[in-house]
Amino acid sequence: MGRNPPARRRGHDRLGQHPLHGRSRALPSHRLHGLRPPAGERLRRRRHQERRPRHLAPGRPARAPQRPGPHPGNPAQRRQDYPVRRHLARQRPQCRRPRSPAPPPSGLGTHHRTARPAQFGGRLHPPHGRRPRPLRPRRTVMTHAPLSFGRLWAVLLKEFIQMKRDRLTFAMMIGIPVMQLFLFGYAINTDPKHLPTALLVRDNSAFARAIVSGLETSGYFRITAHPSDPATLDRLLAQGTVQFGLEIPPDFSRKLLRGERPALLMMADATDPAATGNALNAMDRITTSALAPLLQGSLAPLAPTPSAADVRLQRRYNPEGLSHYNVVPGLVGTILTMTMIIMTSLAVTREQERGTMETLLAMPVHPLEVMLGKLAPFILVGALQVIVILLAARLLFQVPMLGPAPVLALGLLIFITANLAVGFLFSTLARTQLQAMQMSFFFFLPSILMSGFMFPFRGMPIWAQALGEILPLTHFLRIVRGVMLKGTGLAEAWPDLWPLLLFLLAVSTLAVKRYRRTLD
């Protein structure tokens, strides 16, 4: 091609043309012609031809013509073996007055490109003066109507296809409403019935048996234990095995026949006021209706109004029935569940989206070491959250702390680690951070509804209670409320500690197995 032609004044280029030799689609490749070499190069070639031998002089007869077709050594040769003309590219005459560049036409598609100004004054044209047709950009036909049903249908079809491809999001959209429907329709009950009750009867009389029968037929109480002494009854209440405890004194029938209105002691675990309120309010009515058939005839004057027996209610661990005694300790577990699972579920997916997963996989570490390394910082974050919540509970809401702090610290450590293991498992299952967030909320919603934080746990049916026992928040709420409000120790908290340990072991094993050591 030789050296570039000298720069001249700017010419008027059209779309699709380029001043350089062979660029764009200004000329077909088979119609290109060469450029005349510069003056110095022509003189050097002329002198070289003069020094040629005689048999190579220009006057010698040429060789026999070869087959027509493009020469392999000269791709710029024209068809039918015609000689290639060598001359300078013709220059278009400069307009007398400069024309203002026309604005680009509106409505152009993606094929439209703004013409760049030429760097040289010349332009390449065919040898015979024929100019190529300028490249006309394709126009995108678009109506001026504000609403086109065709375009609208295209967008709708695209969204449905995208929704079909994202199956996890579609499952969340269908699964969460269905789960809420079943939980609120069948599992959630604000008026719990058949609550476990321990019965300590010291008077084996017809009046005592009538009261016990009235408790069972009321629907609020279910006799599950018969302790032999008051100490055993207190221990059952402290452990949370029973919700109520009824003690009938030994001289109950004698005092009733004398008209002295004997006392009945009803003890209740009031750490959850919503679970015990309706049952305690129904005690006077249950006692009156149970003794009414026996106080007839000659005993009719012994049935005073409103009741023949004095029911004394003893609300253990929350005498005033304050709701924040139940809510604030429960917030410790709820906040930890939400933050720990969400933050850890984004641990591995964040590495994949940022492109740093290759560096993590290249490190000589095992999956268990990766999991422990990612969970350790969040354990410290969870401990900081617990300290802030406990200080606010003590200083702002005056929630007592009656139990040993090491038992609570042990329960917190196991609970935080279990939630972090759940989040790490979700991060190994999800492909994106959005999927990890959806999995976290899908786990967080039943934890709130079925653990006993918002609604009474014992008010749910048996199958819902069985599902709630799998959740770690259910057991942690019993531990934190028992330590803070009841003063329970390690022996009373152990029935809820070992399920947390078992849950932690199972979820950690699944997370390590699911951890992918490759990018596929």
C-alpha cells in the first residue's frame, strides 16, 4: 500500500466511507487499486530498471498469458487478468461554501453510526470514476402511538419467560403465601386449650374430685403430672414441663362443709401472659359449676355467691403480667436469628458475584476451615448485639436477670453458631445473593410464628408443635426466659441445650458436604 498520502483539507465524507485504503465498505475488495509510489521511490525503480540485463528489459516479449483469475501473489488484481491501474486517488473538489453538517436522522436503529471526519484530503474511488453507493442506515419503524399492544405483549412475554427461568423466586412467591395461610389458619391460636397441668390433691373427697373433673371438661387444662409434694410441683413449673399447677389442701372438704370457703391454690407459669390469661380468668367459673351439683338439698345454703371456694391465683415469674417481660428476652433470639442467618447466607454468594471465589478456592484450605473462618467474625458480632440488648433490657425495661450468666452465655454461643451454620448452608445452595435472601426469609418466617415468640407455643396443634421443636429459636426462647425470669440453672436448661447441639451438628455437616470446591 505504501506510505499514506499527504494530509489535505478535510473532505465531505458520507456514511460508511473511510479515507484510508480498503477500509469500511466504500469499495469492493476486487475493485481496489494501488497508489502511485512517491517521487523518490519512482526514481530508484527507474535506475534499477536501467541496470537490468538485456533479457529483462521492458522491450522483451511478455510470457504467454496464464489462466484468468486472481493472482495468488497480488490480491488487488482485477478480474479477467486486466492490469491494475496505478494513480493517485482522485480528490473531490472543495465546496465554495461550507455546508453545515446535517443532524442525524431520528428513529435510527443500532446500525447507525455518526460519520467521522476524514484525516486526509483524498478519497479512494473506482478506476473508471464510478462512486459506490453510500451506506444507508436501516431505520427502525416505530409508531407514534403512546401504547402499542404488540410492544406490550412482547414485554409481557419476556417477563413470563424470565419468571419461568427463575424457579426459586417463583417457588417463594407461591410458597410463602401458602405457608402463611396454613400457619395462620391452623397453627396459630390466640386462645390456647389443653394446657399441661400438674395436680397436687391432698383431699380425697367428692368435692376435690368434682373440681378435677371440672378442670378436664373445661378444655383449658390437661392433667399431665401428679407430683407428691410442693417441691416437685415447683420444679416442674421451673423447667417449663407444665403450664399450671393446682394444689388442693387436705382440709378442703371439712372447711367447705363448715361454710368457711376453703382456698384453692392455682399456680401458673406467667412468663407468657397470653398463654395463661384466659385459663386463669375461667377458674372461678369452673369451680362454681363443678361444685354446684354437690351443694343441693341440705347443702344448698353452703353455695354462696359467687363461689363456694376461694381460688387464689399465683402468677409465677411475672406477677404483674407485664408483656415486655416476655417480649424483650424473646427479642434476643429473634434479632440474632434474623441478622446471623442473613449475613452468613451472603458469605459465599458474595464471593461468587464479586469474582473472588477463585482466590478462595485456590487457597489450600478444607471446607470445614472455610466455614469456621467465615463464622468466627459473626460470632463476635452476635455477642456485641447480645450485650446491647441485655443492657437495654435492664436499663430501659427493668427486666430482671435472676439466673447464672454462664448458662445464658453457653446457650447464646450454641444458638449463634447454629444460626450461622444455617446461613452458611443457604449460601452453598444459592447462586445469587437474592436467592440467599429469599431462603433466609423463608426460614425466618416460621421461626417467628412457630417458636412461641408472637403466639403461645402450646396453643398450636400437635403437628405444629412437632415442627416448632425442630427450630432452634424455640429452645433458645425457653433458655433465655428461664435464666432471666425463673433463675434456672444448667440442670433445668439442659433439656433445651442438647436439641440445639444436635441441630448444630446436623446443619454443619450438611453445609460442609454442600460446599463446592469448584466453580461449576
